[in-house]
Amino acid sequence: MIKTETQPKLTHNEVIKEAIPTLAGNIAATVASGTDQFSADDQQFIKFHGIYQQDDRDLRKTAKKYMMMIRGRIPGGVMTPAQWITFDDLATTYGNNTLRVTTRQSIQFHGVLMSGLGPLIKKINDSLLSTLAACGDVNRNVMAAPTPVETAARAQMMDDVHAVVAALAPKTGAYHSIWIDGVQLNLDDPKNKDFVDPLYGKTYLPRKFKTAFVMPPSNDMDVFTNDLGFIAVVENGKLVGYNLAVGGGMGRSHGNEVTYPRLADVLGFFPREHVVEISKAVLTVHRDFGDRTDRKHARLKYVVQERGVEFVRAEVEKRADVKLSPAKPYSFTTTGDDYGWHKALDGTHFLTLFVETGRIKDAGAALQKTALRKVAEKFDKVEFRLTANQNVIIANVSDADKAGIEALLGEHGVKTSNQATIMRAAAMACPALPTCGLALAESERMLPGLVDRIEKVCSEVGLAGEEIIIRSTGCPNGCARPYMAEIAFVGKAPGRYQLWLGGNASGTRLNKIFKDVVKETDVEIELRPILSRYAKERNAGERFGDWCDRVFLKEQAAATN
């Protein structure tokens, strides 16, 4: 009997992308129909348009009410005052009256009903921003270091960011047809019927693709967590090129050992004039070699891990027609934001404002949403910059405007100094419940109170005022980059988390799992003895994550072997 090899079965997402490569689905007809939800297939297509269908899980037992999360595509997280006002209006009119700053320098709207979807996306486009490719199996929002605020090198980097955004954007006409013209794309038109994206092909990427630009010594983008990272090399004040990092990613699945977080490898250096060719080369390596049979194993990091760095480097060099040089020296010192007022090199000022868990809102005496709106209305020469740590920078502030902005914020209860305790200021969480359909446990609503409790323990064991980077996610997908934190909580079930320890402040080391299941109510019991030992045993200046990696986690590994 002759045996024939059978092709591995493709995922359903691959089947529907090939069937409708314009990504139009039946979206426009559904929006116009008056229903409150999309079909299962269209729920996959709308992701390419920057939309996720969700429901309020707090209300599931009484009534399942569908709503949408919409994510803007904001290159480098830079917004004009007019754009900020537009987003603020949209959050009030169509969303839940909050703006959610994401860990990828974007803004999400939550609680948008089907009836508000069309107007919201059209007005974002009218503001000269977009939602196209904010989600989906494509290159997503391109991140870029928000500081130094004004230097020639950063201006050059932002030029490169926009070049990469344009080069890696999908070219389907469905987005414009649905959200700008308000009509279903005519699939009988030959140009649509036979459409193949010139870069992505008919089936786009096997999974999402993330890109970031970073400028040492700050690693505020967590560059090694991205599929594609550009580490700026500046000589004599000029951006001469980039060290190329490839193959990072946070996502994993509980109980699935073939999934794991991974840091990108640095492949080498190239001059900045090749940034577009290099970007396309890395993306097409993912397109051509990524796993299309298992979406949990479909990220570029698995290609790099399993085929090897040398294979990927050779492919990138061949596709870009660029020979990479050995990486140039660089070092990172921090992943955090520098809060408060600072002076830029051009003499202007910038203000970094702490936004707890990224949620801009009016709460009690702190009217942060209203205050930022009024800054945008009154000071039209400033620039808003979103950070990868979920905060907001008001940049390009003149000497004449600084006092006015300070006073306006103060009138609305928004602090510009001593904005948060050092531990709160370093913490980060994903939204999780009640809106995210993937969440297994709380995150955004849980973390502030948990940080308070950990701070209390630290104070009791002699660590008052110490910075420890704490991050939480409601599931293992890693949207808040938990696997880089000194302490991380990764949701497993309601009120239960994996506990990870040992990341570092420079974003160059993954942490390790310490406990597979910890009850949220038992966190103090688990952490107190560890924090107490750290306070007594650490070297001078040694951070908690470094001590865990050097001492504690090695002891735990030895004890289990």
C-alpha cells in the first residue's frame, strides 16, 4: 500500500481569510441591520478593522448585552490636541466615558454599541487617525519611544516609524468602503473578487505582528517583547541606524508547554535607510514560515526559536538585500516613565502624567479626563504622547504655557508631582474583566488594591519606598507584559493567579514561574517571607527581581530537582 502525506489542517481563520481576502466579510450589512452582534466569521474579520466584539460579563447572568471594543491605530502614540478632543468626544458619546491607554501606545474605547460603531470609526478617520490594522493578523500599531521629547535623532526615528507604518499597512479597500463610504464592498468587482494584498498575500499573517522603536538607554517600549524591534543607534546626535531585534512575544497558554514567552534576539546592525526593506523582510519571514495550523503556536517567536537565529538572519538579509553588520554597543537602564515636569533639549517642557492602569476617567476629586480635554482645548500647540506604560505625556509646552497647564490640572484635582507611590507608578494591568472575553480573573480592577497590600507588607519588613515592578493580567496572553515584571500575577481562574518572579528593571530578562496557583487573598502569605529575606540578604542597590534571579529562584529550582 502506498502511503501519501496529508497536509496539516489549516485553522478556520486561514480558510475564511483565503475565501474573502478583502476582509470585508458581511460587516457593512450587519452594521446596517439593527442587530447587536456579528457572526462568528465576521468577529474574526472585524479585528482587522480594529474591533473586538465583547459583552459585559458582570451582567451575563441577567442579560447578555453585546458591545464593541475599538482600538485606534496611533503611530508612536502621538496625538494632536484636535485628535485628543475627537477621541474624548467619542468616548463620551459612544463609549463608557473613559479612554483606555493601551500598552501599545493606543487608545481603546469600551462599551460601544453596534449603532455607534460606524460614526465612531468614521470620526477617528476624519481626525486623520485610523483603526485599520490595530488588531488582526497584520502588523499592528507601531510603537516608538516618546522621549527624548525633542531631538534631531527622535525626529528622524519618527520619520522611520511613519515609513514603516505605510509600508506594512494592508491595502484592502474594504475598510474605506465600510467605514468611510458606509457601503458593503462590491465583491463582484474583479479588483475586489481577485484581490491579493501585495505584501500580505491572500491569507495575511498566521497571527499578529508587533513592531517597536526604542532609543537607549531607555527601554520604555519593552523592545524585546516585540516580533520586530528597532534599537536606535545615535552617534553625534544623529540617528545612524538600528540594531535589529526579532522574535519576541509574551503570549502563552496555561498547560500548553509548546507556548511560552520569549525575548527577541538581536540579529545585527543596519543603516537607517534600509528600515522599510528590513521591516518587510522580517514580516514576510513570519508570513511564509509561521504555523497556520495552530494559532497558539503561530507567532514569529516560534519560527526564530525552532528554525534558529542564523536561519532567520539569512532569510532577512536575502529578502531585504541588506547585509547586517555586527550589532553596535547599547545598554538599557529602565523600562519606566519619568513622571512630572522635565525640560527638553530644545527648551520646551514636557509633563508625564500617571494614569492608573491606563484608564483616563473622572473619579471623585480627580477629574483627569476633563482636565486633559481642557488642556487640549486651551493649549493647541502642545502634543499628546501615549506611553507603553499606559501613561500620558503633554509635550512641546512653552515657558509661557507651563504655569497655565499646571494650574488647569490642579483645578481638576490632577497632581503633577508626587502623583503616585513609587510602587503604584511602576505597576501595570490589562483590562480583563468585565469586558475581555479571554479573561480568567480580574486584573485592572484588582491590581491597585493588591499593590496597596504589597506596599503594606514591604513597609512592615523594612522595604518602604522601594520600587518593585508589578504587573497583572487576567489570562496568560500577556497584554500587560507580565513576564518581564519583578512580580507578576497571571490569571488562572476567578481569584486565582500564577505568581511569577525575577524580571529586571531594564527589560532584558524574563521572569520565572514561582507558584502555579495562588489565591488572591493569600498573596501576603506567599510574598511576606520572600520580601523579608530580600530585605535582609540583598546586596547594596540590588533590586528585588535581581535578587530573586540570583538567589531565590535558584534555590527553588534546586529544591525541586
